[in-house]
Amino acid sequence: MDLLLLAQNKLREHFPPNAVQVSTLLSIKTGNCPEDCGYCSQSGHHSTDLQPEKKIEVQKAIIEAKKAKAAGSSRFCMGAAWKHPNDRDMPYVVELIKEVKALGLETCMTLGMLSGNQAQVLAEAGLDYYNHNLDTSREYYNHIVSTRSYDDRLTTLNHVRQAGINICSGGIIGMGESRDDRINLLTELANLPKPPESVPINMLVPIEGTPIADQLQGTRLPVLEWIRTIAVTRLACPTSYVRIAAGREGLTDAEQAMLFMAGANSFFYGNRLLTTDNTTTNHDDQLIADLGLTVEKAEPRQIPVTNAMNGRIGSLAVV
């Protein structure tokens, strides 16, 4: 209990008490990913029931973004099952960013690895956040994925930071890692040149046909360990939004309240998280009311203004 008290006090040093940031997540391209992440149903290496889908049409994505805003989300996150975006994908991605941003929402994307040039293109489009999780500790990483190195992930985070985009990076717990691995993951994040602005902590949702689920054979990490991990995340990254991400759909209201008490101040809102179920929106609305939480309003990043002769000369806010 001392750990939770320390974490809650640390949260209140940097954020308004009882305020939460709410995000909605949409898959804009599903399945057939060339990566072999052992937890993921979207990997083309695994035999799951997931049906691949091509890129969603921009206008369909905008409809979902409008629904998210109407429901109270301040950030709209878009994920594509790519190892990295191809240059031919960039105009599509840029259009999505600009259209969602025009709604007054913060924008976030997770598209895999980025080159420095691609990160700059996203920055010029006005992207607020880029998600690229480290997943686990450097020591345990090779048990999870082999098609992308740990340093590849850190390189992408560096490109994002250099481009001036906020970083969203965290991990997944409950994949068979040790408590030391969880601590080492948080140490890696805290010791980046600048800690991530957002740190999502996912509890593994085991999906039949993925290697990690097959290895665990129904073994689940205790919820108290997730609560403890959230508290340590708050202490390690005191100025970051700490997000309760995948895995909370099976929690009781009391367990979710403990996650907020442990220092979480962000969560995903919506019935789906890419390819996994999430707590229903009606339930979340009631939980927010019962816990006396207040939902933050969107604060989109300003869009750079570039002059062909003089380079960047200012910025414009989209509201």
C-alpha cells in the first residue's frame, strides 16, 4: 500500500487529481504483418482466426474519429500492421492525420519502424504522438520477437523525438517475463534522452494460435502485479501519462480503481483495441462517474508553417 500512496502522490505533483486522458484506437490496416511478435494475432507467421483487411478508406476512419470525439475521447490513435510504412503509404497516412486533426482531436499513429525522413513527414502533417512500444526488457526481448531488434525500436524512437513528435512507448506484461524484466523495461524508458510523454502498460491478452499464448497455456499474471507495475511506472516516469491499455476488459471496477490509485491517468476508450476486446463504452462512462474522474480535453500540437524561401517560420493551431 505504501507503493500506491507514493505513486498517487507523485501523480498529483505533476497532474491535476482525478483527471484522465482518454484515447480511442482504430486499426487502419489489419493482419498479414511480416513481423513475428509472439503475442500478436496480426502476425503473418501465426495461425489465428484473424482475417486480414486492407487499408481502411479515409472517410470511414473519419467517421470513427467523429464517433470517438462525440463519446469524449481527446486522442484518436491509428494503427497499421506494417513492419514499416512504404513511401507510397505516406500520402494516405498524412491525409488521415490532417483530417482527424481538423476535427480538433489529438492524433497518434503506430505504423512500425520509421526512417528519419518519414518521421519528419509525419511531424509536418501535425502528428501529435507516435506509438512504438519496447514491449519488454532488452534481456527478455529475444523470447518475444526476432524480426526487429531492440535497437531498431530505439532508433525509431530517436527519429520520432528528433522530428519533434511526442513519444508514446511502453510494453506488455504477463508474457512470461520476470519482475526484473518489468523493472528493466521501465528503466530503459525512463533513461531515454527524454522520457515518453505517454507510457501504455498492457496486460497480455492471450490469443489462440500465437506462440506466447500457447506457451503460457492459460497462466495469467495476477492483477496485483499489473497494479504494482503501474505504480512503479508512475514513479519511474513521473511526468508521463501512464495508460491502462489492453487487458482491462476482464477486471472488476474495484481492480480498475486500484490501477488509477496506482498512478494511471489515461486509458483506451472503445469496444475494440485493434483486434482485441475492450471494456464497453457504457461501462466506462459509469466507471468514470462512479470514481469521480474528469476527462481531459484535446490539446492538438500546432502544425508547422513552412515558407519555401525561409524554411519554417511559425505554427498554426488546429482547433
